[in-house]
Amino acid sequence: MLPCSSQENSLFNVLACYAKLAPDVSYCQGMNFFAGMILIGVDFDEVVAFAILVQLMSDQGGFRNMYTNSLQMLYSLADEV
């Protein structure tokens, strides 16, 4: 198995921390793209990326609803395309 890069470790750390913070959401497939873009935007600063992810996944940010209730909102968005 190949060793993980520090950027992959950063992505894992941010997503693992969010999964512990929000066990009702935990980790859903596709969140890695979301968190990865945040990490790129903040030059892989895990603390800042985690804070931004938490805000975007909050009720104010609205993205949390895409990943709860068996992904119903995400599927409804896909149906509209």
C-alpha cells in the first residue's frame, strides 16, 4: 500500500473530525470533494478548513440537509437535472 500524502491526511483529518462532531451525518460519499475544495482554498490549513466545513454544514449554510434523511434532498436535486 502506498503511503498517504500530507494533503490526503489533511482531508482525512477534516472529514474524521466532522464525522465525530456530527454523528447523525457522519461521512457520506461525496463529502470528500466538498472538503477537498475547502482545503485547497485555505492552503491545506486543517483548522480553518474544518471551521468552514462546520459553518457550511450548519443550518445557516444549508449543506447539511443534503446529507441527512437518507440523502433525500440530494436525490431530489439530481431528479431536477
